[in-house]
Amino acid sequence: MDSIDVQKTPEVWLMGQGLGWLGEEIIKFLPSGISVLDAKLNICLWNPAMEKLTRILAPQALGRSIGDIFSPAFTRRLQEICPAVLKERKPFCSRERVQLTTCSSAGGYYNLSIFPLSDHASLGDFLTICLEDVAGYQSVGDEFEKKAVKQAREIESWEKNFYSLVEGSVEGICISTGETILYVNPALARMLGYGHPKELIGQSLMVFSTSETWQVLQERLKRRLEGKPNPPRFEIKAKRSDGIIIDLEVSTSHVLVEGEWITLSTIRDITEKKKLEDQERIIHEHILHSDRLAAMGRLSAGIAHEINNPLAVLSGRIQELLLRYEADEELRHNFASMKKVCDRIGKIVDSLLFFSKQKEEPRYLYEIHEVIEDAISMFEAETSAKGVRLTKRYARELPPVIIVASQIQQVCVNLLLNAIDATKLGDEITISTRLDKAKKNIMIIFKDTGSGIPKKYLDKIFEPFFTTKEIGKGSGLGLSISAGIIKAHGGSIRVRSKEGLGTIFTVKLPLPTAEELQQYGLNTVRSVHDSRRY
């Protein structure tokens, strides 16, 4: 068996070696009878629908003149129409019912459409004849005319010629044998980042395959050679000429030509579709997360209210006992410890109430550095005692911000305590402030050189009740509440961390707009001491 010469121009190979199978692949599904004629009106193609209409099989028709197949009257009709169609390069659609009588005595009434195929230097002139059975029509009328026009448009769209159809396809088309590319159309060349299809012809499929894709293609080839079925449609990742990886959906069909398997692949770029699917998945996850938070918030509010009432009674009785047994040092110490536990429970309840958004506080203009300093001052001794260096790098003359000072202080305390817990002797915690590049936000940055956060936890640390600390050392609400506070202020909180190297939390708070400054007044900047509650 002679091997296929892939060095021939693709169109010559397609028409010379693959015209029959490629034509059948493209038009076998059409219900109309289709025949392709050369300039001498010899039959080059005869589709299954034409076999059914004429009762003449393709092997009996191919290569023969139309006069050998059709009736003399219809042959003369074609001899009148076809030269004019070739000369004027315009399609012909009959407005009459055509009586067709074949040599096998089969006949009927048909719509007739004739189209010129595109010129090609190596192929010459060809015509496509389309016949549609309309036996039983009672009249030609408007209905027939509309149907003929519709048929003409469909045939003109689908059947100008095989090569032009493939070349003009918006989807990528690849013809290959084994691992060798015989042909690609311009759409696939563009899809893969090449300037011209010739850059790919003769190359191995490996030229655009990732290692994973190459394994998939090799496995499919192996299964086909073993006679095992492959799914006709599958997805792969392809490497463009510029190195960018894209997602492709491939549909394949195979035909045996001169003892060699030829693969016709139709290829679509689904990169954007994949991105949209990923975005939809992320949105869905966010919706589920929001639903969980809402449910947890309602649960938290209920728990907080149930705890608050007995806790208030218990705290009041302990306070009475502290006053009654003030002289008894041992009892006073025990009652004081109980009061401390009650206070801790009260703080957790307050956190739950904030998490469920049961408390609202007014906002005022504040100098951010004063807010930060007042929050962290009580912990400076703790960092010093632990041997951790606390460094402050504040920007000069930052504009005031409109905030609930106590809430922003709560965020600062939470972030500082987390940093203290993560550090050891010799480590450093740095608190810095600055404007972002757009000068629309104040940034508060807490950076430590501590143990860092494992990568698997980074997506979970802002979830309520999530904690990696020992039981009794953390409620798991600190970062969740902090994120809620910052979000309520129109800002954002981000984390970067590498296990063993440290963590950086970046808080962004928006600067007030001109309208907000006018509303609050620049001369009304408050001190944190003005609104402190005891």
C-alpha cells in the first residue's frame, strides 16, 4: 500500500484522495438528493439521498454522464442551465415542478437547485445539483416559492464546496493520520496562535499538545488500533504558539482511506466557557457560604439572648457576694475569679450579637493612628515580656476616616493578638499605615515573622468558629467578626502567609468622600477618649 503523501498541498490531497469520504462526512445527513458535476457534466458525487430518489447506487452513477442517468428531457434541461450557472457564477432555483425520469424508470416531481462551486486552480469548475421530492404538491404558489428560497439559502450555506466550507468554518478543523497533521483550516491556525495553516501541516500533533493532552491522544490512538471504541467528543488542553494554555473541545470521526485511518477533528475553543463555569462555581460557593453565615447569625443571636438573661442574674449575685465578703480574702478571690469568667462569657455573647448584626453604633471622624495606638497600647508589655519586638511605621498626616472607633479597635486587637500567639522569642511584629496607590483608602498592615498559617487553612480563617488554637484559647470568632466589621465599613481585609515564615494582614478603609466630609465637618474629628464606654 502506498503511504499518503503529506507533502502535497492539502486541497489537492483532499480532493484527490479524500473527496469521497470528506463529502460524505459533510453532506450525508442532508435529506435532499445531492450530486456534484464537473464542467463536462460528468457525475463526481452521488449522496445517499440521491440514491434513494433515483434508485441508482453511487457506484453505478459515479464517473458517468448525466445523459446515462437522467431522462433525455431532464438531461437537455440541465445542459441548458449548467453552462449559464458556470458562466455567471450565480445559483439557479427552479420555479416549476420538474418531471424527473431516470434510466431505472423511477420518477417524480422535484424542486431543482443548481449552484456553482468555488474556483480552485487545481480542481477546475464543479456544480452542485440539489433535488427535493415535492410529489403531491397541489400547487406551486407562494408556499412553494418560500420553500425554494429557504432551500436555496440552506444549500448555498452548506454546499458551495467541500474545501470552501472547511476553509470558512468558524470552528477549527484538523485532518490527521496517526500523529501527523495533514490539514488544518485557518480557524484552527488562529486558535493555536499561528499566522498560516501551512505552519502546522506535516507537523506532529505534539506541536500543540501539553504532556497531559499527548497522553490522552496516545491512549485514544492505541484504543482505535486495538478496535476499541473512543468517546467521539472529549476535552483537552492545548498549547498555543505563544505558550498560553487554552481549553478545547474536540469531536472526531474516522474513515479508512487506502488502508490508512484518517481522522477528521472538529475543534472549539471553550476557554471562555470554562472561565464562566469557574465563575459560576465560585458564585455558587459564595451563595452557599452566605447562606451558612446567615443561618449561623440567626443561631448566634438566639444563643446570645438565651445566655444574656441568666448571665446578668449570675453576674449581679456575684457582685453582691464580692461586697458582702469583702473582708474574707479567700472568698473574695474565688468570687473575683467567677466574675472574671462571667465577664469573658459576656464578651463572647457581645461577639455573637455583633456577628448576627444585632448592635448598631454611630460613626464619627477619627484620626486612625490614635485609634490604633489606643487599641494596642495595653499589649505592648505582653510583647516585650515574650521577647517579641513590636515596631510601628505610621505614615505622616493621614486623612481622618469615618468609623466606629471601638469596632476598628476590636479588629486591631484581634490581629495583634493573633500575631502575638504566632510569634516566639526573637520574632518581630510590625504595624504600619499608608495610603494605597489610588489614594482612596487607608491601609493598616499587621506583619509578623511568626509560624505562619498552613496553606490549607487560608481559605477558612475568616469563617465563624474556625480556629486552630487549643480549646479554651480561642472562640474562632475573632477574624470572622473582624472581616464583618471591615466589610460593614466598606473596606476589605486580606491575608498572605507562608508556613514557617510569617503572616501579613492588610486592612483597607475607604477615605470619606467630599460629601461625607461636608456632612461630618472637618472640625468634628473626635478623640477615642470622647466616646469610650466603661
